[in-house]
Amino acid sequence: MAVKPTRSQKKTIYDKKLCALLSDYSQILVVHADNVGSTQLQNIRRGLRGDSVVLMGKNTMMKRSIKIHAENSGNESIKNLIPLLVGNVGLIFTKGDLKEVREEVGKYKVGAPARVGLVAPIDVVVPPGNTGLDPSQTSFFQVLNIATKINKGTVEIITPVEIIKKGDKVGSSEAALLSKLGIRPFSYGLVVLSVYDNGSVFSPEVLDLTEDDLIEKFVAGVSMVASISLAVSYPTLAAAPHAFVNAYRNALGVAVATEYSFPQAEQVKEYLKDPSKFAAMLAPVAVADSGAAPSATAKVEEIKKEEPEEESDDDMVLGLFD
């Protein structure tokens, strides 16, 4: 006959198991396990078998094991898990993709009836229609102030009715009515509360971010840094390209307005002296856009028509580089 281990022996075995998992895995999901049955948990373990391990236990034991592992391994960052162990929670250790593991866990939600005393996780609305109940059952509906009528010997609900609000406790009348109607309004499963990854702790919503989202946020941040840098005249790497372009435009404006010149300004001055050269340069672009090449003379005439008489040389040059 096998001898059952004592409580202290069970704690020692649990410590060794949890410390071994903490050493082998660097990615951990902290999950909420309220109203999750043993059969449901067994199915989740079976679905994650291969690269993930589900471990449940008392919070005090898990905190104790984490502290022991931190002292033995010198990994102080693992203590970031301790503040997350509040309520009925468990740990999922994984070497796979965190997002895929979370999605796999979400597949194992099961419907559940509204039991008396449960806190409703969602609003519960009874839809209109025939209930299939005989007229003697109208007392349930009267207690809950649900408008009904008798149709072909059965009770029919006239309008949709919200009988339970999110966060409220389920009463006996509501539970009895939903049971008679065959409505299982709630669904329960492991819910990911936090993610631990190599010492960092973050919200599971971060797993929904794509590469496009990250690039968009990075570009927006760089743009903001560049704008602030230009506004306060503080040099940064993000503002450097804009600063060089602005400096070049200022130098070009001075070169056009005076006899001063530099190599990069010579071509612009040539265009100002003979606009037909600028039109000839634009001709290949016009061919690509329209499929027909306008004559250089027509392009020059078009430029002259569009050019206001009072426009200065500086304005024209700056317009070319906008």
C-alpha cells in the first residue's frame, strides 16, 4: 500500500516542480480560472500538450516557490510574477507563440447556466418570442416585470428584456426563469490576465499588435520628435533631414537673389534664365502620365500662363522644391 505524502512533503514536491518550470520556461501566461471545472481544465491541458504546461495551485505556495527560485538562481526579475498572483489564478508555461497559445486557451470556453449568487460577467437579455411555456408559468414573468401575452396556448414575450446587468448577482427568480427557457447565458474558461516574457510583464492586449501597428506608432513618434526639435531649434537625428533641406532652401534663395552661387544652385539658375530647359526635363514625366509628349514650346507657354506676374524668383525656386 502506497504511503500518502505529508503536507510538508507535498509542498516540497510542488516547490521542485514549479522551480523546474521556472528554469525551463521564460514565457508565462497568468490566467484567471473562476468557474472552470476539472474536466474543462483537463481538456485545456490536452490541447496545449507539447510546448505548454498548465500549473494550478494556491497563491501562497506559488509565491513561496517563486521566491525560493529567485534566491537559488539569482533571477530577481522572476519576482515580477508575485504581484500578479491575486484571486483564483494559474500559470501557463510555454515555449510557443504567446498569441497562438492564448487563442488555443480561448477555444475551451463552455456555456454555463445562471446559478443563484453568481456575479454576471455580461448583460443578460431575454429575446422576444414564444417561450413554449404554458399559461400557468406567467408568475415568473410577472415577478420580473416582463410583458407577455398568451398565443396559441403558450406564453410569448412581447419585447426584449434585460433581466441581469453585468456585475449584478443572479437572483433566484432570474435563475429559475433562464433555466425554464433553456438559456445558458454565461461562458467560462481560462482568461489571460497578464503576460510574463523574460522578466517583462505586460497586458495581453499587446499580443494583438501587428508589425504594421508597431511601424505606424514608431513613425508617429519619430514625426513628433522631429516637429518638436524643429520648433525649439534643438538638433536631433529625426530632425536632421528636415534641417538640411531647410538650410539648402535658404541658401538657394540667397543665391538666386544675389550674385553668390554654389554648384547645387547653378542648375536652378539655368532654369530661371531659360524655362524651356525645365520644360524639357518635365517632358518624360508627362509622357509617362498621359502617354503623349507635349512640345517644349507648349510647356513653356503653359508655365508662363500659370506664373503670376508679381511672383519673385525666390518664390519660384522654393516652389520647385516643395
